[in-house]
Amino acid sequence: MQRQQFDEHLRLIEAENFEDAFFIARMLGISFEETVINEEHGLVQWEFVNVAELRPFKMKSGVELHSEVREMEEGSHYINYIHNQAACMQMDARPVF
């Protein structure tokens, strides 16, 4: 069985506050979802999981800072981790933007 892959991206988001930044980040992630056919003619789906981190930073919105594909034996563990990170981030004290 092929290991599940997770492609992480870091992007700059221009926003007035945390809520706007979180919303924009989610919409960007959703906009990059796609389904492709790989070399073995199998279907590959890249699905947005959630926003795992937001840090205040001033620059041009949407610029990718980092991208990383992660392979896991059990993809649900990674998906749960990302959802947990998103939930904790929203409950913690919000940074000033």
C-alpha cells in the first residue's frame, strides 16, 4: 500500500486581523485542491486539510514561503494533528495583526 502524502505550504497573508487572515488562508488552501492522474494512471487527490499556523508578518499576500510533502503510513493521524492545530490556534490568545 502506498503511503499517504501531505504537502504543506507556508504563505504570506495580508489581513487586518486574525479572523480575516484565517479565512483567507482557508480559502487559499481550498483553491489549490486538485485531482490529477499519476504516472501509474492512478487518481491522486490533493485535498486541503486546514490551517495549522498563523504568524503576524508584513509583506506581499499569497507568496509561498515553504512547501513540504509528507508521507505517512496512517494519514488520519496527520489530518487529526492539523485539525487540532487549527482548533488550538483559534482558542489561544490571538496575535495582533
